[in-house]
Amino acid sequence: MKHFISIFNDSVKSNWDLPAVTNFGGNTFTYGQMAEQIIKYHILFSEAGIKKGDKIALYARNSAEWVNAYFATLTYEAVTVPFLPDFIPAAVAELGSFSECKLIIADDIAYNGLKEDKKYIEQLESTKGFAGILNIKDLSVFHATDKVLAATRETLDEHFAKAYPNGLTAADVDFYPEERDPEAVVEISFTSGTTSATSKGVVLPARSLSVNLDFARREIPLKPGGHIFAVLPMAHMFGQTFDVLFPLSGGTHVFVMPGKPTPARLLGGLGVVKPFMFLTVPLVIEKIFKSKVFPATRKFPASFLLKVPGLDRIVLNKIKKSLLTAFGNGFTTGLILGGAPLNREVEDLLKRMKFPYVVGYGMTECGPLISYRDKSEFVKYSCGTMAHPIELRIDSANPRRILGEIQVKGDAVMLGYYKNEAATEATFTKDGWLKTGDMGLLDAKDNLFIKGRCKNMILTGSGQNIYPEEIEDKINNLPYVVESLVVGRKNAIVALVVADYEAGKKDGLDEKALEKHVDESILALNAELAAYSKIGYTEIRKEQFEKTPKQSIKRYMYS
């Protein structure tokens, strides 16, 4: 298994003049220009006293420049500490100090948030050797603790010209001059933007990123010049590994989408980029189906034809063709979904129309991949089979019939949580397996089926286990439902539902009529549910639930 930086180094040299990363609708860096930016960062790091193993934080929105900064820290053998852009400044100051970051690389919005209160900068400066805050866009200095960093930036071009008097060429680049320890820490990834007292910083060694990259390169073909459309948060391991590290290991051109991926903006961008594969969370695809696909399939004559064997292919082929066109007609690998379960009605239709898609499974603690299966072998409702560099077991007496916690072991697994021995100890079994917190089953061919989170399980008074995700999946398919949460309250199962008032208004329903319709539809679902999991009552709300960066609902906020 090759070190992931060795693979990146070879890719830069081999694809020197090819476009590497583009801000969609904006500027582009070739692989050679990316190398130049990385080396300029290295000059600044060195002059600022940053040493191998020091932590450097990235606090910025997705951009081509984020990619440059990310590779600059890793090739320098510093430890990258990526903060999601929606982390509040107070949390970044706290976590930056907690993780002993010597430098922050930020965009203007992030920096403006940090400088609003002088205590945030002061807290960052409490770390011994803290150098300052760099502007991710042009490497200018937002803030410096001494004159060295600012002075170096002013003469950066002279430093670079002195080191490369004849200009930088592929032959000059060597980001991997010697073997590196696979156990060396390369990243600390914080799973939430909370304070150090409750945060968990996942400590990832080089081997975790290397085995993830190795598996991806074996399972998913890459070719120089192919296109990727990156919309996932790059500070999150799913986007970072598969929208950044993986494509740039093989000469692929990454288009970075700025801002939130609304269905309209997303489809517009996909049509231009024409990616050979597209990674996203299920919620994005579900929104496209709710707004574009289901309204058509639920009306006559499509609704009738879909029920007639043979004739159903007319509708299915038409939908598939229109979706492939919307996604740019460049799919060879197809949709790769992860981060949450896919709605079953959406998946049923994807499978019926033979649309290229897979649903994978992973977690930050595994950098991130745990299971995956190529689209040609992917089994509906599953998350594929375990990825080759990881071992997987179900903690139950009969993993094929009795639900149990999914537990994993192998080179992809983290070293532990940063400065949090108690959390690390609690996350591993006595025999060294990582407890994922998810409940699942394996079929006869070892396809993994996830049923829900251990901590989300509702235990009824009669001792029955209810996994709310399965009920929510049914509720979310109902008309005029945007999203839902199922919770247990005083011996009753309660459905918290966000109603689609705008859609109801278009159909001539006032608020009371809409709420009555939703309430009756949800209670009618009880006919499909076991006696112990029937919904007692419904609470309808207008505001959507708070989400995590991967668009999962923050369940702990609602009860």
C-alpha cells in the first residue's frame, strides 16, 4: 500500500499541465499551478517556524484554494485540522487553542467572524508559537503575532524566484522525498463545532487516508481529464477523501461548487460539468425526486403505465434518460451516496429504471469508508459489503437474523479522540473493535443493511425495540411532508413533521386543511406498522429541523 502523499506527488508530476481544480464559474489551477501554491505555502510555514507535526487549521468555505491549502499542510508533514465553515467563531477559537494550532488558514467570512471579538484571536494566540491567520485566497496575512510572517509574505515571490530561478517544473517537485511512518498523525477532524469539553477530535494516521485512497483507486476507475463536481463539505471526511484526495490522485479535474447545493443550482452545474461520478448525500437526491420526478410519476398516464409490466419500461426509460441528461450525460460510475439512509421510494425507482447508483457507509473515525459495492453488484437497501481494508462484525448471536451493533477493525480506523481518553476507551471494545453506534444485519453474501442508530432506538414499555428511521422513511413519502422525526414520549410514539405549506397552497389547501390532511395521512400509516410501533399523535411544524453538515437532522435537539 502506497502512502497517499506519494500517490499525490506522482499525480502532480504526471498531469502537470492538466487542469486540477476549478472554482465553478471562476478561476482554475493546473496541477503545476497547484504545486506552485503548495510550495509558496511551504515557504511561509518554514519562515513562520512551523515544524513537522505542528497543527494547521483550515477554516473556510469550499474552494479551489481550500484544496491547495489542504495539500500544502499534508505535504509539509503538518497536521491538518479542518473546521467546517458553519462552525461558530467561538468554537473555532476554542478548538484551535485546544488542538494547539500554530496557524489558521481562513477565508474572509471566517476571519471577519473571528475578529468580531478580540477574545477569539487572543484565545488562538494563547498557543505557544502561534504564527497568525493567512488569507486562503491569496496567501496574504490577515493577522500575525510577529513581523516574520508578514515580512515573508511581502517577499514571497522573491523567495520563490530564488529557489526556482528558471521557473518551477515537474522535475523540481518532490513532495515525498522519503518514506513516512504510516502511524504518523496527519489529521484531527472535529465531529462538531462545540467546545473542547464536549467535542471529539478524531485523530487519523496516514494509514487511514492511504487505505481509503487505495480502495477507491481499485474500485472506481479514474482517468486523466475526467470531471468531478464537488459539492460535499471538504472539511468533512466523505467530501475530503472522495471529492478531493481521490480524484486528484489520478489527473481528474475537480469543479468546486460554492454555496449550498439547491436542486436548481446543482442540476445547472451538473449539466455543465458532466461528471463521470457524483458524490452527495441522499437528501439532495430526495429533493430532486420530490420536486421533479414524483410529481410526474404520480399523475396519469405515468401512474397507470408504471403498474403494467412491459409498458412500465416506457416511463422508466424516459425518466432515466431525463435524469442522465440532467446529470450531464457523463456518468460511467454514477451516483455515490452516503452519510444517511436513502429514502426507499426513491431507491425503488432508481433500481427499477436501472439508474447507476450505490449507497456506501462510513464514519469520520474510519477516514471514512466502511462498506461499498460496485453498481453492477449493489443490492437494494444495502450499503454494500465491507471495504477491503477493514474488518466488520455484527455484535449479535446471529448477525443474519438478529440486529446488533456494527463494529469494525483495521488500518482505516482512527488512533483515538484527541485529548479524550475516556471517549476513546468508550468507543472501543475490550478486544479492540470500534463501536460505530449503528445497528445492522448481514445477508448471506455479507451485504450490510443498517436499521438505525443505537442511541435513537425507542424502547417501549413492553420491551420492544423501535428504530424510528424506518417509520420516518414511510412518513417522508407522504404528500405535503418535507421531513420528519419519530420520538418516544410517555409511552406514546410521536411523529414530528415539517409540512410543505407552499405545495399545499398551490393545491388550494389552507393551513388548517393541509395540517388535517397530513395528520390523517400519518395516522393512516398505522395500518402498515406493528402494534407496538403505531403512531400515537402528530405534531406539525413549519420550520425545518436543524441539520449537521452532512444534512442529518440534529436529533438531540428534539424530543
